[in-house]
Amino acid sequence: MIDIDSRIIVRIITALLGDPRAGASLMEVSNDHGAVTLSGTVLSEEARRAIEGIVRRQAGVVTIINNLSVRPQPARINRELHTLRRGGR
């Protein structure tokens, strides 16, 4: 039988898989009596905030420890550098 902590994790992962903002993120989700810890890497600060919001809306989540770090894709970094070199346009 699945315990309550496992059910919360299943709900979280299901919700994250159904949201494109969480795509391409490499993360781990753990739960201890409603205290959910997120760790790993995401592609943007927007994705980091979106993932936390998705998790917060899941039944049984009491608190979130968001240890996700942002590591943009190299192509995105190159595009941003190119924009800066052109004067920000």
C-alpha cells in the first residue's frame, strides 16, 4: 500500500509532467509529512517559480524547500550574449 508521502509525490510528479514550463528540468522531489524539497536544475528563473507554484497547489503540501538552481541552456546564453553585443536590441 502506498503511504501518504508517496501519494503526494505521485501527485506532484503527475502535475509537473503535465505542465510544459517544467519540461527539460532535471530535478528530484522528496516529501516528509508535507514538507516537499525540490532539488536539481531548471532552465530559467521562470521555470523555477512555475515549478514551485505547481507543487504548492498540490493537496497535502504544507511547505516547500526550493533548492532548484537555474542553469540556462548554452544556446540561450549565446543568444543573450549576441543581443548584448548588439547593444541590447
